[in-house]
Amino acid sequence: MSRDPRLPDSPDTIVVFSDLNCSFAHLAVHRLHEARRRLGLEGRLWFDHRCFPLELFNRTVNERPGVDSEVSVVGALDPGAGWRLWQGPDWTYPVTMLPPLEAVQAAKAQSLHASEQLDLALRRAFWAEGRCISLRHEILDVAASTGAVDAGALAEALDDGRARRAVIDQFETARHGRVDCSPHVFLYDGTDVANPGVRARWVNGDFGVGFPVIEADDPTVYTDLLARAAELICDTAA
């Protein structure tokens, strides 16, 4: 029997399906990094970022009014992730996240560490700094700033499109493989949690019209997820 394509290839890896222009995913990725650091698992446990491209699911741009309505609500759950409302003109707002999603996949050829650091830096560039991360030069500038990514090698990968197939393949896996939303986290043993720890509903209309209300937020789920992943590493090594 073939292995579930949603799951990590090894027990020392956590798969995270998400979009870069998703406030709940920005929160989740920040909390994953913080929990890993807090538990002393850096260098032992890796994040394998995979694509849940909202623009392909919804067949439209992820509208700025919906994103703006989330920032103060989701940002208040963990201000340390870095947030601010978009300050540039409307015409500078990213219309697509496919190029930076592709860049994160391309960086995996260097290492999972390079890929996860690029993912984190791109999220901060967009959410906290208001940069249009769909632009090639912004992606490469962010990559160079990480200290973990070879920006020249990444430029070559972007220019020949070698990781583009991975974006579409992961979208197809997410669409047909019971990936529920951005973010959705998977462990090696099949454990999975969609939008970890957070339960929300929309009031006075859906995304782009109304606004979200957080009904529950339990950050301890990240400690539990990473502790379980650490157990899987130990079980495999034994």
C-alpha cells in the first residue's frame, strides 16, 4: 500500500499545508517555530511546508478586505508573530501567492531548513512589513536576508520553474486528499490537526464582507503536536 501523500516522509518532519496569504496560517507557523524553540527541538525536527493555494481553490484573489478584517482579530491572539494593516496603495497588494509558494518549494532542494526559514521570512515580510512578496526581486531579497538560503541558486530555480510542478501537485493532493484548510498540520503517524487550537466563525457575512470571531484559542496544542513528533523520532530510533 502506498503511503498517504499528505504525511511526512520521516518522523522528524511535520507537514504544514497552508497559504502565505492566510492570517490563521501565519499564526500557526509562528507558534510552531516558537514551540520548537521552547522545547529545544531545533535541529531535530523540521517543517515541510506544502501548498494550500487559496487562489486556486477559490478561483479568485484572496481579497484584501477579508484579509484586513482578520488582522486585528487573529493578530491579537499572538502579537509576536508580527502584524500590521497594508499601508501601500491598493495596486501594490499581491494579486497572487503562487511565486512565493513556488520559491518555498524550490528552496527544499537546498534543505528543509532553508525552505522553512524562507517560508517564515516571507510571511513576516508580507504580514509585518507590507511587502509585495509575489514579486521576484522581493522574494530574492527576503531569501538573502535569511542567512539560510542561497539566493542565487533560488533565482535559477525560479527562472526555470523547476518547483512549479510541486505547487500544483500539492494543490491536487490537498484538493483530493482531505486537507481541510490553511493551515492543516500532519505528523508521521497520521495525526492531523486543522487550524490548530483555533475555532472561529464569521459574523455579518463571509470572508470579505463580515468579520471573524474567535470562539476558542488553545496554543498548548502546538506543544502537544511537537512533543508527539519528538516521541515518534525516539520510537523510530529505538
